[in-house]
Amino acid sequence: MGGLINTKGTQRLAEWFNTTFDDSATGLSFARTVTNGSDTLLQAFKKPGNSLLDISDAFIAQQQHAGGAWPVGGNDVLYPSATMQITSVLPGGTNVLRFTLPAGIAARPTFIAAGSAVSCTIKTGRKKMLRGTTVNTVTAPTGPGGTFDVTLSNNTTAVANDYVSFAVGSHQQLIRRWRWYLKNDLRAENDATIKQAIFSALADTDFKKITFQAIEDTQQKVITNTETRLGADLEFDDAYHLHVVLMTQPTTAPDPLDPQ
């Protein structure tokens, strides 16, 4: 068996998933209630036609729903970023982008802040944002469902309706590389195995936590394991943790690694 994939991006992803599905009040029990207005996260994992990429894209910041649960901060649920669709590029320059919050949402996602790394992601070409582009300034939203403007450190060729992801630290390429992996590198049978494992844990309230890790190997496979937890009396407590390990080769993503 190989060792952990120790790129910062892979470990950032694992940390994000482990926090999203941990045993805290904002973890796995909360994840069962998250909704984008069309589906809860549980329903999204249940749908036969959904891939992990489909589910992740369906719960980006742009899909926040005011009438249901969404993680504090308003960022993407399954990406360590905040992904929003461009409403317009403001006249007079090509580095000021306007975004519109979902109906009923008054606060912009917390990942959209000065210094955040920026990349063009869904449905766009990777060269629309220069490598190293960050947020210079961001305005306050005009109100629920209102607009806010983001000034970037570099000009961009992105246009209205393109999607932009904002990430903390230097993880500019992380979401692009992860989406590529889910779409092009993750084999269908392994996608299905991970999806079914997560659905099973979401659907059974005896599961209190899901952990994730990635290991580099010569072939791709998924290992899942259910751990029975002991109570204070050292007897089995009808409480379970699910562990998901993805063993895989390096991604073929054309986007470069972020600085390590």
C-alpha cells in the first residue's frame, strides 16, 4: 500500500470532507438537512443518475436556499471554495465582476474576501484567469438576493454566466483539478462505490461520522470500512463511523499544482 497523497490540495480536500461529515453539531447530522431548494444532500446522493461531480456542482454557493439549511459562511458544501456565477463584467475594465446572491440570501460567502484565490471553473476555459489572480476588494451586498462587486488583481477574459470559484490561501487550482479528477480520472465503479457509501451513512442516523483519505497507489480502488463505536460502559453503542479511502494514481489534470 502506498503513502498518503501529501499535496496541499489533496489534504485540503480531505480536511474539508472530514469537517463537513464529522460528529459535531454542524457535521454529519447537519449535512442530512442541507438543501439547495430542489434536493437535500441525502436526496442528491440517492438519485441513480447523479455522479459525485453532479452532486458537488449542485451544492455550490450559488445554489444556497434561504428556506433550508446551509452551512455557516454560505460557501460550497462539497468544495473548499465559494462558487458563484458572474452576472456581469463592469464597464471600464475587465477586472471587476458583479455577482448576484440567490433569492433571500443577504450575506456573501465568507470565502469571497480580499486575498482569496480566484479561478474560472464550471463550463469555462482555464486560461480565463491568470495564475495567481486574487481578490483585491469586494463590496457589501445590496441586500437579500442583491449584487456585490469583486475587483481582481488581474484582468480576466471571463464573461457573464461564467462560474468563478474563490478559495482561501493559495488553492487557486484545487477546484479545477478536483473537478477534472471527478469527471475524467475517477472510474465509474469507484464513483458509484463512494456515492453509495456516503448515501448509506447519510440515510442511517446511527452513523455519526464519515472520514476520508487518499493514498497513492498503482491502481485505483476504494476501500470502505464501518467502525462500531463503544459507549462509556465499553459495550457496543449502536453508533458507527464510516471510513472511505481512495487509492489512486496521480490525476491527469492539465492545470498545474498550487504552490506547495
